[in-house]
Amino acid sequence: MHVTIVGGGFGGVKAALEIAKNHKNRVTLITDKPDFQYYPTLYSSATGHSHTESWAPLGEIFADHTNIHVYVDKIVSINADKKRLNGESGTEYYYETLIMAVGVITSFFNIPGLETYAYGIKTAEEIQRLKQRLFIDIAEKGMLDHNYVVVGAGPTGIELASAIGTYIKRLCRYYGVRDHRVRVRLIEAAPRVLPRSSQMTSRRVTKRLKKMGIAVETNKRVERENATQLIVNGKPIESHTVIWTSGVSNHPIFAQHPEIFTLAPNGRVKVDDYLQAAEHIYVIGDNAATPYTGLAQTAIHDARTVARNLERKTKGRKPRKYRAVLPVSAIPVGARWAVIEWRWIRIYGWIGGVIRRAADLVGYSEILPLGTTLGAWRAAKIYENDYFTPTLRQVRRRK
């Protein structure tokens, strides 16, 4: 059996690993990046922790799997009749069975100025751009921004808002900036933070954020941004460091092929009981219109489901229907504090922090080899010695 997978995230990598367990199978993985990105810790890498915590080379992950072949390319079109994928490089890839797991993209909801001026933390490039902004202000100019604004009080926004103040203070000490007064503002359009979580969790997290000195502002809609201001509910907030964590939309390749894919109202791809979107084409993870889409645990569960059903088919057995599984929500809110939520279970505080650390260890182990898993997990306690680029050492010498 030959399976072609498009996407090197949780769903794509996990599907490749599961299918490759049968050494008779061949897997072609096509991804636009040579690294796997562990996005639950991107907020941590964006606030000074080791790069190792969030990225691992695909070559290292697949080192022991000779039946997995990786191609770094971006798929720009699909011909389902000819079972052909066209890459941005000009390469054509033919498939027998195709699994689409390309992930989502940032959506700015057509708000003027956001795409130009706002920062993000969804990729290594976005994180580097944010760090460079902080470097210019603190290391070169010896100053702080009027406000550090995080837009979006979902899990990513909560994680980032609760970590960035501590990071900025650390940078101030590192570069000898005496004024440590850091004003972090968290902006959310909904009536409460974590709008998809329980009201109790929302209250506890809001209390925790305020205790950390973060200004929590709900029912606030972003209207536009320029180089020095963010306009919220008609009023300006002075800032040139606005970090957008609010919106994502499905990868555009699905909308570009309506003859193959049918989209649900939320923009995700409609799939059948076996996660199949069309003949010989499966869609999993963030791209599929399934319950709990958008979470790493769901992508892993989807990958296992498709891989096992493909294996059952090779043995002449009937595939099993997909069953959605509610993932555990584990959101850190500052150091050694997290909220854990699953069904009726609610855990807050340092115990939640311990569980979140354990959850990361499990998450790494689903994808990475043992040695890489332990290295990535331990990297959470490692701060970068030089926060941005090698030129910083030169800056310190000049000082």
C-alpha cells in the first residue's frame, strides 16, 4: 500500500508513523517545512525558551523509518481524476490514497492594518519578527512600549499574555533597562475569556490574569491598526506591539477545489463516517469538519483512525466508523499554574501545572523518538542565552 500525505503537523506526521509500522507500506509525506512544529509550546518559545521545545527536524523523527519519504514542497493544486498533486516547485506527485492534513492559516477578518502591523506566534518566522521588535525597543533603544497588547483570549492568547510580561522584565534586566513597568492588555471580543470553556474556568482564569497584573478587557472589538495605535471600540490604544492570536481559517486549497471538497459552514471540509472527503482522499485534523477539530489530540486521533482503517482494508476487513473523542483541555496561565478541564472535571493551580507538564511529555512521545521527546520536554526549563541573533553578543560588548 502506498499512501501520500500532505502536511507535516500532528495529523500528517502521526498518520505517517502509524502507516509505516507495516514495513510493506510506503509513505510519501509532502510538507512545506522541514520541521515538525509542536504548537502547544509556541507561546513558550516566543517568550524566551529554547527553540528545541517547539521544533524537531522531520529527518530526526523518521530516521528509523526507511519506508517514509519526505518532500519539502507546497501543494498548489489537486487533480482527483488523474490522482495527481502539483507542487509549487513544479514537481508532480501521483497518489493511490491521499491524506490531507495541511492545517489552518491565520485570519485577520479583513480588519484594516492588522496583517501589516500585528505580530503573531504561529510560525518560527512570526516569532522571530516579534522578538526582533522587542530587541529593537529594549536592547537598542532602552525603552518599553506603552502597551503590549494580546488580541484573543482563547488558549493561545491566555498562554501568551501570562508569559510575555515576565519575559519582557527578564529582557530589561538582561540589557540593563531600569524601567520594568510592563503593561500587558488582553483584548477579547466575547463577553469572557476562554469563551468555549466553562464559566467557572473563565472566572478562575480571569482572576489569575488580573492577579498577574494583566488588564483583561472583554466585549472589545478591534476595528483597525496603524503603526502606533490599535483602535478598539472606537478608542485608540497606544502600542506598536500588538500580537494577534484570535482567528484562523481553513487552508485555501480546499475552497479552490469545490469539485473535490464540500465545505461546512465553518469552512472545514465535510467528511463521511470514515473521514473520507472524496474517493481515495481523506481529510483529518484541523481541516476536517469533525467535533473538537483544531486540537492536537483530535489530529492524532484522526490519524490513528485513518491509518487503522487503511490497514484493515489491506486485510480485507471492513473499516470502523470514526468516533470523536473529547480531548482534555490543559492551559498554562503563568509559571507552575494551569487549568485542566475535561467534562465535569476542573483542576486549577499548581496541580494543573504538573498535569500540563505531564501532558506535554505524552504529546511529544506521540510524535518524537524517545531521546528527542526527553530533550524537547526538558527544554521548557531552558532560557535562550542569546535571545535573538548572534549580533546581540556584539551589542553587549559595545555596552
